[in-house]
Amino acid sequence: MKTTFNWLAIFAAAVQLLGGPARADTTFWTPREFLADAFRTSKRVSFREISIGTAERARIEQRLGYRLAHDHYTVFIANSDDRVDGYALFDDELGQHMPITFAVTISPAGAAVRQEIIAYREPRGDEVRDERFRRQFVGKTTRDPFSLGQDIAAVSGATISSRAMAIGVRRALVLVEELLIKPVQAASTTARR
């Protein structure tokens, strides 16, 4: 009796046994699911498309210390009656090879309330999704340091992803402060005069 080998089946089994190509592409939240969860008690969530002008861009990039990747951002605003409950910004930050999509919710005063990984595409390092790591950002504002290894403890084996999240959360805070919070504060100060 002659044995016939199906080389394709053997190759597929070997790839599966050895772990296959190192790639992960996992979506944990849709934007709608995240916003519904983050702003459960808000009566309304709207969004605002903001184009960044030359002067704003220069000011933001000066604060961040690097060039912005985009000329416009979409910021979600949660309201109850005439009160702003908070803001949310979705963005990407480059991990080791692929972008990490994340969301940050921000209080009306400009403090980080919550940070979540929306989609993770790297083969390793998704431990940055763990509550213990994400909890480090809660309450941080633009006035707080975001130094990895000092103010933000990196996840062992996920240092690049940890750094990406520290950069991304800080950028979200600066963007919301510069594009929404400061203009509202300036307008209310002018209205009181």
C-alpha cells in the first residue's frame, strides 16, 4: 500500500503548531459601543469635526514636542441638559509595527477619565489593555508628567505599546484642552466682562 502525503495539509498543520505568522488584529470596541458605555448617564452624545488652523497647530505641536499627524480631529461631546458631561477622542498611535487605535474620555475640566484600546494589531503587547495599566492615566491632566518608567509604569514585554499609549493619551488631553476647553473658558470670561 502506497502512502500519499498531502504536503499542503502538513504545511498548514506545521504553521498552526508553530503558532503561524505573528499577527494579531483584534477589535475590542466599536466607537458606538464605547461611547454608549463611557457616557451611560448622559442624555446626548454629539460630535464636532475640528480643523486645526496654523496658529493652533503651532501651539499644539509646541506643547507636544512633535508634529501632529492630522489636520483635523473628531471630538465627541456628551451632554445632559446644558451641561457638558465629558469629551471622547479616538485616535491611533504607532505601536512597534502597526497602529494601536485607542479612545480617551476626558472630564469637562480636562482630566483623563478612561482610556481603552479599541483595536490592537500587534502580535504581542496587548497587556496595555489591562485595568492595572490603564488606571495610571485616570485623573492625569496636561500639567502632569507622562514619563514612561517614572510616572507611567510600562508593562513588561509591552514597552513600545506602553509608550504609545502614554503619548496618545497626552495628545488627546492637549487636543481637547486647546481645541474645546480653552476656547469655552475664554468665551465665558469675555461674556462675564
